[in-house]
Amino acid sequence: MKPNHHGQMSESFLTAVFLSLSGGLQDAYTYLFRGKVFANAQTGNIVLLSANLMDGNWGRAVHYLVPLCAFALGVLTAEKMRERFRDMQRLHWRQLVVLGEVLLLFLVGFLPPALDLLANAIVSFSCAMQVQAFRKVDGYAFASTMCIGDLRSGMEALCIWRKTRDAKARDRMLRYFGIILLFAIGAGIGSKSAAAFGGKAIWLSCGLLLVSFALMFIREDLEENPVIEKDLVEIRQETREIDHALKQELEEEHRELKESTHPEK
């Protein structure tokens, strides 16, 4: 299989494994335990919101509108975190996103059924931060909290592989289908755990996210670390300057040697 893109552990398939398991668990949790509202699939929430508005079920429509707005706010928050914390040395900004998710989902586990609306809003906010922060796996675009894009990309790669037998297309296909399978497994875990543990089942998602958080300590993201990137740019610039100086010296020596060999009459 293809190595990790630019050595970024935050974009590795291993990290995506736990993010996808967590994403599936969260969606099953909110739909099965928190009033049949999707945490991740905002398309479904929009459909149900519209249907309830058309039927005049204003109270029920709010149950879909609030998570939808929370999801949009989560995307904005993750982007602001990237802008604000990408210069950090000790932690990668994506690790801060994961820590934020863990804290929010841990809080959700304490909320009673009477606060399902708040619980769904928090989970949707958390999912949005994750989907915005983690958008690639080994260099390929992917989503860890929904499957429609991964399914489309996986089938596209399958069609290319069937025609060309290209190894890269097969690699991409296996990754996308693997992510979908992991999401489905996570959803199954969410279903069983919600039935067994109720509201506290979301804490399993916290555990999966903490594994992803720990994995990101293995390698630092060189591509998006401005300090390291700046050092690399300076080294390259100095190398070019040294190379240019050496070429000038060689040209001068060659000219002097030519002049000494063939003096002017």
C-alpha cells in the first residue's frame, strides 16, 4: 500500500480507522437513542426538517434545525482553530480538535433524555469539527463521519481498476471501502452499546478518539508546521546560494586558466 502522505500521521489510514469507527458510533447513537436525529448525515436532517415544516410540525422541525445549525458552527470553529493554532509546537492543531470532541462527547453522556436536543446539537458540532479537520487519508480525500462521498470515490476507483488494473486505483478503492466498512462497524457498536449503556454509550466514542489523539504523536505534520517549513525553506535557499557561488568561482577559475594558457599577443 501507498505510504503515508508526506509522513502525516493525522492523515494515515491507521488514524482514519478510529475516526471512522467513532463517526459511525456517533450517528447510530443520536439516531437510535437521542430521538432519531442524525449527528453526521445533515442531508437526512434537512429532508426531515423540510417534511416537518410542510406538515406544520414546528416543534419537531426544531429538533432537526438545531443540529443542522450546530454542524455549520462546528465547521467554522474547526477552521478558526486551524488558523489560530497551526503554529503550535507541542500539539498539532488537529489534536486540539480531537480533544475538544472528547470533552464535548463526554459531557453528552451525562445529559438526560429530556435534553436530547442539546445532546444532538453537541454531537453534530463535534462531528463537524472532525469532518472539517480530517479530510484526507494517505493523500486521498475522505470523510470519517459520512459515507456518500467515500462510496462514490470507491466505486470510481473500482471502475478505473477494472479497466486499467492500475495499482493506485486498487489501493484507493480498498481504502475507501475499508473506511465504509469501519463506519458500519462503528454504527453497529453504537447500536449495541446504546441498548446496553444508554446515554453513556457515547463514551466509547471518546475512547476511540483518544486513540487517534495518541497516534498523532508518532509523527509531526511537517507540511503544515510553519516553523519547520520555514527552516526547510531557509536551508533550500542557502543551498541554492552556495551552489550559485560555487558555479561563479568555477567559471572565474576556468576563465583565468584559459587566459594563462592563451595569453593575448
